[in-house]
Amino acid sequence: MKKTAGTVFLDRDGTINEDVGYLSDPDGLVLIEGATKAIRLLNERALKIIVLSNQSGVGRGYYTDAQVDDVNRRLMELLGKEGAKIDGVYYCNHHPDIDCQCRKPLPGLVELAALEHEIDSKKAYMVGDKASDVGLARNIGAKGILVLTGKGASEIEGMEEAPDFIAKDLLDAAAWIIADLERSPL
Ligand SMILES: [Mg+2]
Ligand SMILES: [Zn+2]
């Protein structure tokens, strides 16, 4: 297995692409400005990029797993066109009322990802626009970064624990991660 410099877990909606609310149509996927460049910069550092997404829209009956897969494929395609690569995408499709172990901030998706990728979650970052993303970072011992895109700005107040960094957007988050790695290599 190829040795990497660590892992960056990324939330999807509101972090990489605009959060339009229960996105089910690949044609409705719009990348947030700078997101492609951010992922490319992280790729250049040999960081593994894993997307972790809560897609309760499936459990709520709004759309199907096949539709989520279509949107995820489109995401990879749009990023790939600009030379940005994602190593894996995992999502929770459960209704929030269901007692699953994979809805962020619970660590189930990370455990799933670790079956297929060499991941040391203590040598990782988690970037997202919600308290549940920062909560996941805490739960797995990773550094948590809140982005102010998506729901980020409105999530700050209700957050129980402060993130390690609050970033304007994913590009700002990537710059912070790269600087943080130079300060304290994983
Ligand atoms: Mg989000
Ligand atoms: Zn779940």
C-alpha cells in the first residue's frame, strides 16, 4: 500500500458543492468556488481525500441510493476535469431517528473508509460546514475545521466545542491544513 501523508475527510454539501438542500439531481451540482483548487493542493501533498456525507434524504424517502451515487459520480467527474482527485466517498443514508452508527458525528463512515483505505484517524483532518462535522473530528481524534460556506456561519453559535480552525471556505481550509502540516508534520 502506498504510504500517504495523512487523510483529509471532507463533508460534501456546503463544503465542496453548494448546499441546495437534499440534492438528488447531478445537474444541480454546483462546485463552491475554489473547492477544486483546494482539493488539488491537498492532492499535491499526497493527502488522501475521503468524502463523508450525511444523506438522510434516502431514509426520508426523498431520493434513492442510486441518485446519491449519480451525484457523487458527477462530483468526481467535475473535480477530475480540473485535475482534482477524491480517493473515496462514503455516506450515511439513514433517517436521523434511526439508531445508526454512521450518521456524523458518529464514526461509522470513518470505520467503513478504513476497511478500504490505509487511514490513521489521529493523523487526519475533517472539514465541514456543520457542528456534526467538527463533532466527528473530535470523536475520531482528528483536527476539525469549520468552513463558513453552506450552513457554516449559522452553525458556530450552537457548537459545543470550538473547531481547530474556522475557514472562509475549503480553499482557506486547505491552506491552513498545509501550513499546519509544515508546523507539525503528521
Ligand atoms: Mg455539509
Ligand atoms: Zn447511518
